[in-house]
Amino acid sequence: MFTGIVRERARVASFDGGRLGVETSIQAAIGDSVAIDGVCLTVVTGDGATVVFDVVPETVARSTLGSLAAGTVVNIEPALRVGDQLGGHVVQGHVDGVGIVRSVKAEGNGRRVWIEAPPTVLRYCVEKGSIAVAGVSLTVAGLSADAFAVALVPHTLDETTLGTLTEGDDVNLEADVLAKYIRSLAT
């Protein structure tokens, strides 16, 4: 389980479609869970500077990880540990779909980003509800029939990859797990 509070922007060292190496200062042991752009992966090896994960075809098919290449910058968050502060919201690292950035507009000292999302994600979105975008815990600031908006504060723009988003970019999306359970119980 994660919080959606990104701990570091890390650089992809290598990715061959099945094995992903990420240069990071985060210390992770073999078997630890780490979220890369919102995707929960398991550490298989590391040397103190690079952490390596196996990426299966299911993950590539359901996320943006298949487009990663050496040099790409990603959001990274180690799994929540007992006693850690829950500063964002409950994030599982199970991507529900890939969204496409529709627009990025300056808004005060932040930015408003509209993201086209599949119906499988939008059905769980409510204004002022939680959503994870590329592993970042955010609040839904607007909704339309095929998209949602988030308002990004300067800290988020500076500390995550969301500060580099441009129109047409693909992003991993994870709907709020509580909304998923409530909808499941209500039907």
C-alpha cells in the first residue's frame, strides 16, 4: 500500500521490456514493493544506486511502463510502513487505466490539468474525491463526461514528474479504492 506522496523523481537506467532498472537513492531490499509512476513493482535486485524490477506483460499492457526508456524520469514511492504518516490517500499501485492529458493551463501559481480517462476510471471520480495520477495523490477538481481535472500546486509541480506534463502525454490512473468498494457493495 502507498500514499501517493512521491518520495523522489528517479531516472530509468535500463528497460528491456521485462526488466526495469531505476537509479534512486531510496534503499529497498529484495522483495520490497515500490511504486514506479503509480505501478506497484517488486524489487528483485539492486546495488545501492539502482533498484531492479521484473515487469510482466500484464503490467506493460495496463500501464505506461512499456514506453519507458533509459533516461526517462519517473515518480517513485516505497511502500507504506506501519507508523508512517498517511499524507495522501490509500493507493494500491494497481493501475485502473491510462489517461491522456487534454490540456495544461496556468492557474494562479499552479496549473489545472484536464485528463481524458476511460469510463472504468471516471465512474469512480467525484469532485473533491481522490485520484492517483502517475502515482501522485490528487484531488479531483472538475469533471466532464470523458475527463477530469486536477489542480496542481507548486510543490507538486516541483517534486513530481507532473510539472513536465504536456498535452497528449499518457499517465497512469488509479481510482480511489474506497470508491471502488462502495460501488461494488452498492450494486
